[in-house]
Amino acid sequence: MRGQSPELPRRPCTGPAVWRGRDLSASPAWALHLSPARLDELDAALRTVRAGGTPLLKVTADHFPLPTLAGELRNAADELENGRGFVLVRGIPVERYSEEAAAVLLWGVGQHLGIPVSQDATGHMLGHLRDAPDAPAALSPRTEAADALALLCLRAAGSRGRTTLASSAAVHNAVLARRPGLLDGLSRTHFLDRRGEQPPGGLPWQAVPLAHRDGERLSLRYDRGRLESAQRYPDVPRLSPAERELFDLMDETASSPELRLDLDLAPGDLLLLNNHAILHARTPREDGPEPEEPEHPCHLLQLWLTPHQPRSLPPEFWGDEHSGTGGRGGVAPRDVITPHPPTKGKPHVRPLRTPGTIRPVPR
């Protein structure tokens, strides 16, 4: 049965979280370029972790000291929560680090921003996003199942398409202007497919409202793919024509040239965004002949985070997910151990927990 959260007030959202990509594309104010001194701090923090031999998942902000960069990261966290909802940190020299060192760097920086939460039912806290031959050509506007997202680009996307961002509040305002009667659909209970990652004995879907508004602050969680795939379960209520119209309009406005901001992520870019305030997507691949499989495909590292000072949200916004790490959201890990089969003639392959060699690169 459908539930109903308090209806969203039918008035436009205001404040810095309401922006248009067309306006931001001409301004570099949302980009943070790291100075050589800040890069030296990252190098020093990595050396500290390596010297201490601390396992990756045990690394805290104290293990990864950033004497002055920590202040800039606090400002970035405030921008995510109270400003535009995203920051693009540029200039991290990922070419000087091994993959393991880059993972520790992202984890260490993440500790200054919030609490990592699990990204799947096996409890993975740090994800590797790589293009696969059967990967979709485009990804529709959506949010992830956590408060905040951090993406560190190790290898660029090439022809795979651009990352796009859109203000959730601006999308709300566009729907309000064109079809105000549809907004009530956001506060109804909707059903998201868990795609096989429910806890043992749990339901294969999650029942949640899609939006919450506290004054001028709008919080949105939206994933059209999971909403549609949950329709395969007979016990999930059918989406109404009005709800599909709402989702179509949200997809259209979030993807429009006026509202969306296109980003070409380059190696060393760290994209930080608030999932409640930002819808992210990927554009289709560039026109032209199908490119050959690249020798080194696109590779990004991903963290899901609960900020150290998260916004207040009603309990039903997260459904029944509990991270078990002190954070919120994410995917609840199953209480099982997934064994790694032994490789013939070799010991088990285990993920490296500390950074590899840090090679100095002249700047």
C-alpha cells in the first residue's frame, strides 16, 4: 500500500542550490585548483599512512593529516550542504601514484568530509568504476543511495560521454512552472528495486518517498532505472500515468541544455556532490564510428559518504537501510563472508591496504 509524506509546498525553491548550467558554465567559481603546497600535504599524508602500516579501512582523518587543506575541505563540505551542492577539485597528480595509493588518497580525503558507507551488499566501501564493453551508452539523471558522492578520475572518459550535473531544486522549479499538479507524486511512497542486494529474508524492493522539503532546502532521491525495474514485482503498486509523466518531465528538464552543466572529467579531477541537491548523468557517446576498445578504459574511484554534519531528514527517507559504520544510507552489508577461490599455484589475491611507491614528480 502507498504511503504519503507531507506534500511539498507549491512554491519555488530559492537560494544558492538553485542554479542553471548555462549560467555556471561561464564561471569557474565551482572549481578548486590545488596549489603545490596543498599537493605536498597529500604526498606527506600518504607517506604517513604508509609509514604506519595502517590498513585502508582503518585510516581516519588523524592518520591522514592535512594541516591547511583540511580547512579547504571543510569549506567544500559546507558548499555541498549549503551552497551549489557540488565542488570540482582539480589538479591531483594521479599519474604519480599507484592505483592503491590513489585509493588511499581518496579514502583519506573522504575521512575529512564524512563517514564512508557501503556501496553494495558485500560491504565494499570504495568502488572502482570502469567502462565495460556492454556498458550503457548514456545514464539518465539520478542520485546515489547516500548523502554525498566523491569521484576521483584516474583515467579520462574519452568518447564515452560527458558527466552532467543538474540542480534538483531547479528541476523542481521547472516542474512547478509547467505541471504543478505533478509535484505531489514526489512525496508519495515509491518503490526502488534492490537488484538482489536485500538482506536475507528482506523484500526485494525499498519503499521510500522521493523528496523532502525543509523550508527552502529540497532533498531529492531519484533513480528512474530502479523505479522502473521494481515494477517487475507483482506486489509493487503500478506507476500511474501521472507518475510516469512526472518522471519524464524530470528527466527532460535535468537533461536540458539550459539546466545541465557538462563536465569533461580529466585525470586528477575529484568531483564532490550532494546527492540530495544534485542529479548526475552521462551523455551519450560522441557521434561517429564505434571506437575500438581502448587499451586503458575510463577508470574512476568512488566513495559514498555521510557528511560529518548531515542535514536532518525523516527516517522514512532512507527506508530500512543501515550502513553499520555510523553513517546512513548506502547498502546494508550482508552478515556473510564472500570467499575468494585460491589461484592455482598461488596464494589468495588480497586487495592492497596501503599505498604503493610514491614517486616524486617535478612541478
